[in-house]
Amino acid sequence: MKSNIDNYVINKVKEKRIEKKLSQAELAYELNVSVGFIGKVESANYPSHYNIKHLNQLAKVLDCSPQDFLPKKPLA
């Protein structure tokens, strides 16, 4: 399953996506990935997660810094 850091990042991205009023489909289009990929990332039932390249693209789309998706301190 997903690690603590994966879940942290995914939750931060989802918060920003909702804040910007983007659907999973709209975000998928902007990242040039399938809607299914975003759904799997946001679901606890699949091991899919974002990579560093995704975080950079997400920051562009969501108008923030890639650092905004990461915790200030290491997670336990």
C-alpha cells in the first residue's frame, strides 16, 4: 500500500485541486494522464502515487510550489 509520505502528498494535492475547483478529469487533462490514474492515486485501494515529475507539473497547474505538497519535517 501507500507510504505515509505518499498519503501526505496525495492529500495535499487533493486539497489544492478542490480549492482550485478542478475535477479529477480536469487535473488529468492538465497532467496528460488518464482520469483513472488520478482516481487510483486518490484511492486508498491502489498503490498508485505521484512522482517528482508529477509534483512539478501539479505545482504549475495548481499555481503553487512543489514544496507545498511536502511536510516541513520528516514523517515518522
